[in-house]
Amino acid sequence: MAGNSSSPAPVAASAAPWHPAAWKGLPASQLPTWPEGAALEAARAGLAGLPPLVFAGEARKLTDALADVSRGRAFILQAGDCAESFAEQGADQIRDKLKVILQMAVVLTYASGVPVVKIGRIAGQYAKPRSSLTERVGDVEMPAFRGHIINDDAPVPAARVPDPNRMVTAYHHAAATLNLLRAFTNGGFADLSHVHAWNQEFLASSAEGRRYEAIAEEIDRALRFMRACGVDLSAGAPIHQVDFYTSHEALLLDYEEMLTRRDSLSGDWYDCSAHMLWIGERTRELDGAHVGFLAGVHNPIGVKLGPTATPAEAVALCEVLNPEKIPGRLTLICRLGVAKVTSLLPPLIRAVTDRGHPVVWECDPMHGNTFTSENGRKTRHFDDVLGEIRGFFAAHKAEGTWPGGVHVELTGDDVTECLGGVEDILEEQLPLRYTTTCDPRLNARQSIDLAFRVAELLRG
Ligand code: PEP
Ligand code: CO
């Protein structure tokens, strides 16, 4: 991109050509202070020598799919862990997470007739911004856990020391995860004729599981009908594989910088750590390092907007992050909270629409609805999650804009981290299976239930 006159660099504030290392000259929040010594440079050099995880052409394909969303022709399902864990990345766990996302996508597509763009918070979601730099465990005050790419979650101060070598470990975890995802999504597992096999046992016996099973049966019947009519469903048909994209918060800029490569076809820079990257609520300062960094990569990108985001800030972010108004380039991920979405979202939509910015509007109904239960667990209530999505749909209906998608934290495991849902998880049940390393996730039953509810909103 630098020096490429046909595609001017969308730089943040200065006129200097954008470069992957330019963020270092900008004020940065939420970055660790690495220990003194050679380890940081060694890790950065190690990453620079490793192959890209995703390719520019794949990122461009996602931008095109998101451009369809910005035009109201498709819907995004972005989902996965709050924080992926180095300790819990076995094949079964990755497969079960993928199963739930595929199931939700089937429910959404079948029940609404709208194509679904599937994006995981996966294969790179290892860095966490924190409201507080320290936490108290018992009587001991220690540095906060910041994600496995930075430190360890064990509740002892020594584990919390940032270790740059974890960036290289994270790369290898991401590569292994992505390799499995590519095999699952292209190698037959995601074939629509396996739609029954994605229903896990504990799920299949529940009301949501049975409701899913009914859709799966109808899909089976439709496929049999098409075959009987002579429709060619052999190897090349699109029902045999899915496009599944990866995403994470571009928080740890040492890691993102070293995976940013120049595309040999276009000459443009792409952050090849994931297809889509987003800027978090705590790092979206206009003249800050995170905005400055993502302004220059050509991937599709997102930015979170919390309740303090003003319409003027939203417009300014659009101007810095997508000055050429490329459809699909920028997704505004609103996480306003159930109580505020109705009042705060319409002015944001109006300001951005009035300036002609072709953004994708996405609802993150998780991060504005987190609270600590009486037994000290961070949690969210299913009704608040659904309530914020309803408010998001209502605001878009009133403004004549398209509610482009949802961004949720979930797992394929049978956890008890979020309250409510059809199984009505209660506060006293939270400790039963509370395994997240960061924020509470919807379990598989709550996730499928949510997909049915969102499909109803889409149909309406
Ligand atoms: C997250 O997505 O896990 C997160 C920290 O979100 P936010 O930046 O919106 O608080
Ligand atoms: Co989170």
C-alpha cells in the first residue's frame, strides 16, 4: 500500500506512509510492559520468520461477503470464546465449538432465508484488555490475567509476569486450531448432509436440540427431493463445505505487527493473523496505536462501540478507518447494554448514515450486560442478551437500516456461566461448571435457543 497510488494509505493522523511498525510512535493503552532483556526481540524475530496464518485473498473474500451484509443481503454470526485458552484447545473442544456455530448458522439460514457469514472468535483470541491492572486473589494483590498470549491465569504472582515467548506459542496454537478448522469446514464434516451429526448428545435430548433436529430433518428431506429431481449435488456443490472465517481483537500489537505482510498481488498490507480483526472498547482512541495500526491493514475490521461512544466519535472512527467508504471494510460492533440500546443506538446510526458510511452494524449483546453475581461470579442473563438484540433490531427497523449480525461469546461445552435460558440456570448453579478463563459464555443449549429467537427477529 505504501507508495501505491491507486490505493492511498488510510493513515490515522499523520501524512507519513503507513508501516506495520508505525503504531510504536502512537500512545497505546492496554499493552503489557514486557520484562527487560532480549526475549521480546527474539519472539518478534521468531514470528516474522513464520508463515502467514491466513491469506490476503481470503480476507478480501470476507470483505466482499461483509459488503453484502452492509447492503442488507446477508447476516453475520460472529461467535466463540471470550479468551481462548492454551490449556483447552483439544480437537474435541474445537469441534464442539464449530458444531454449535454451524448449528446456529443452519437455524438462522433455514428459518430466515438470509445467507449467514460465519466468523469465529477463534485461532487467535488470546489477548484481553482489562479494566483493572491488578486483581485480588484471597489476600494477595497480583497483576491481572491478560490472556494466554501475555501471561498465565494461575492465581500466583509469578504466573502473571508477561512473557514475550508466549506470542510464539500463541501462533502455534492458532496454526493448529486453524488447521483443524480448515479440515472440518472443507473436508466433509461441515457438509449439509451431516447436519444431524452436529447435534451433540446432551443437546439433542433438550427442547432446543429437538427443535434443531426438526430443521435438520427438513433439510434432509429437501436434499433428497433435490436429488430425486436430478439436481446435481455431487462433489462440486456448495452444500459440501462452508466458508468459515477467523477473527480476534487486535490488542497485542507486537504480535499483529509481526504477522502483517505485504500481499504480492495488490502490494497492500494485510494482518495475516486472522481474516478479520477488531479494536476493543478500551483501545479505540482516535489517535491511539490500535486505531493507527488497523487503519493501515486491508483486512475487514471492526470497532466496538460502548455506551460512552458519541455519534461524533463513531463518525470520526469511520473516517479514519474507512476513508474510502469501501463496503464491507468496517463493522461497528455495538455493545451498549439492554437498558441503553434503545436510546443510544439510533443517534449513532443516524450520524453514520448521514455521512454516507457503508458500515456493517453488528450487535454484541454480551459486554454491555455483564455483572457480578452474589457468589462472586461474572455473569450475564440470557434475557438481557436477547433484550439487547431485540433493541438492536427495533432501532434498525425504525431507522430503515439493516441489523447486520450478532457477536456472541459461547462454547460448545455444557457450562453454567450465563444465567437463564430454557434450562433457567440460577445464580447458585453458576459454580457447577464455570470454566471460562475470562468472560461468561452461552452454553450450547442457550446458543441454539438464541439462534431460534434471532431467526424469528430476522423473519419479522
Ligand atoms: C471482548 O470482546 O471480549 C471484549 C473485551 O469486548 P469489549 O472491548 O467490547 O469490552
Ligand atoms: Co469478552
